[in-house]
Amino acid sequence: MTPTKKPDAEKRNAEREAALTFVRMAKEEGLDLTGPDGLLKQFTKSVLETVLDEEMTGHLGRAKRKRSKDGRAANTRNGTTAKTVVADSVGPVGIEVPRDRDGSFEPVVVRKRRRLPGVDEVVLSLYARGLTTGEISARFQEIYGADVSRETVSRITERVVAEKDEWCSRPLDRVYAAVFIDATVVKVRDGQVANRAFYVAVGVDLEGDRDVPGIWAPPAAEGARYWLSVLTELKNRGVDDVFFLICDGLKGLPDAVGAVWPLAIVQTCVVHPLRNTFRYASKKDRDAIKRDAKPIYTAPSAAAAAAARDAMLDKWEARYPAIRRLWMDAWERFIPFLDYDVEIRRVICTTNAIESLNARFKRSIRARGHFPDEQAALKCMYLTVRSLDPTGKGRIRWSARWKPALNAFAITFADRWPSEGTQQ
């Protein structure tokens, strides 16, 4: 007795025979299987249009040129509409979708959609990466073969304005281990194109998680007076205490911080005095100055740092006299971190945490050159923040880096550390 073939084997054989027939047809007609005019694309078009025609037949209850059973034809076929669909295997395929007279036909295989599924998130992602509305529209046409107009792109991005406003007013944690603040310069047209400083803050909570509390657009250049209003807003949103506030040494800022959080320690970035020193120094001397400055910020105490500072200034002051005043003016806000554990020093001594964010902002706005108004700039910057760390790997690395420091924070600031359950 001959054993029967298994159903799966029969199915595979049938599929193979169909594939061979398909290949033979391509050879006989001199066509490529793939490509813009390949047989595979033509076959996809034919299959989709056949399925759509069958769907229309089921919708109307009769085939083409057939009347309904009662002899009337209240709803009939009404031509076709050209549509481009994207098939994973062959790319964009132009098809003709049948229409009915009263517009009640809803295709199942090729559903009616004004836009491709997921297009909003793609548009927002591309916008956050610096592409203009025109470039996004062109990209959709090039890759997907779909028309997404500049006006549609603009409407999609406008929808995030309300989301941005809600994000900028959300409640914050009660205590932060550190808050980094800085300003980034953006070109905005206000009558004429001019540089505007947009304020940004990055907070690190007591779990080591990084957060961007908000983005602000002051009416003038960066100044301590406006920073006072920003810090007051953060306090009104729930931030009662900050252990360290790290900044770039803006004049008057320590007084503004003291008015909002009296116990906060203002720490200037230790790299800024060195960078400012390089402005006065010749390139050939920079490596030597860097070596002489290293004992300052690695000193075990403020007194040892002062001795290293004096040794460095005595060596270089004759050649670059301006650097003494630079270091002496910055000294009081330079040395606070030296009183703390090396793990705390490592995470608060620079503003790199916020400068990396500013670098992302600059990359996003570089393609645009300038923004038509303040709201457009804020929208772009918010979308940049929204698109940060999509995989979550950056947050994991950041938290791991902060864990040793948080143990030192918990001991050093035990009297200000919130009790369990009172952080929010």
C-alpha cells in the first residue's frame, strides 16, 4: 500500500510548482522577476486589483454589469482611484482601487487611509533629527512612494505644541541630587534673524535617573535675572531642595540660586576656567598648561588646589597675564566640589551632562539655519528631547555611573535626604 503524502508536503510541492510556472512566464516574456517593471511587481498589482474587485462584488452583491435581484441598481461601480501601496518584497506598487457611487465601499486588503500607518511618529522622528518639512515630504516620496505634503508634515508637528506645554508644566520630584543648567544659542527671526539664548536644565533625581525639567525662551540674552524666574518656576512645580547646581559661572547666578534654594551648593564647571585660559594661550602651550592645571582639580583639598593654582599662574602669568584674574574671579565657585568624596566630584565637576544635550539641539537645528519664531524653535527642541535614548540603554549607563555617587550623597546629605515615600 502506497503511503499518502502529508498535507504539508503537498502544500510545499504545490507552492514549488507555482513558483516554477511563475519563473517560466518571466523567461518567456523576457521580463525580470524584480525591478520597477519586473514580473513580481506586475503580479502583485494584478493580485491586489483582483482581490479588490472581488471585495466590490461582495459589497454590491453582484458582479460587473449585473443588476441586483430586484432589477434595480441603486449603488453601482463608479470607476477607480489610483493609489500607491508599499509591498515589503517589491516596494511601491501603483494600483487602481474600485469605487462605488455612494462611497460606502470600504476595502479590507487595501484600507482607506489618508496617511500611511505610523507616519506621525516617523515625521516627528525625522523632524527631531533636523530635517525640514520639505525634506521630510521628499523622503516619504523617495522611500515609501507616498505623498505626504509639507502642509501635512507641519500639521503633524503642530500637534505636539499642547503636549510640549503640558510637559513643561508637569510636577517634579521634591529633591534632586544635582541640577545642571546652561543656555544654547538659536537663530530666530523676530523682524530680523538674531541669536536667542534658550535655557535648558537637566536634573538628576535620588535614583540616579536623568530628567529634563523644561526648556525656556527668555526675551533677551542669557542673564541671572531670568534664571531666577526659571528656578522659581521649578520650585513652584515641586522642587524643594537641590544639593548641587552646576553651571558655567554666569555672574549673579549664585545669588539667584540662594534666593530659591538657600542650601544648594553652586558649582561652576571645572573645565570652563581651563577652556577660558586656552583663549589667551598659544596653541603650542596648551598641552603644557593642561598638565600644570591638572593638580588643581585633582587636589585632595581646597588648600592644596590653591597651592597648585599659584604654581601654575606663577609659571604662565608673565606670558599670559590675563589668566590670573580669570582664575581668581572664578575661584570661589570652582572649589566647592573639593570638599566632597571623589565619587561626588566625578559627577558634578563638569557640565558635560547638559552640553551633550546641547550638542543634540545644535545637530537638530543646523539644517534649518534659523526658525521663523520662538514657538517653532521650542517645538524642535522639545521633539529632540522626546527622541532621546529610544532604546533605554543610555538611561541604564547613566544610572550605573551615578550609583556610587548616590551612596556618597546619601551619607553626606543624610539630614536633607527625604524619607521613604516622600520624594514625589
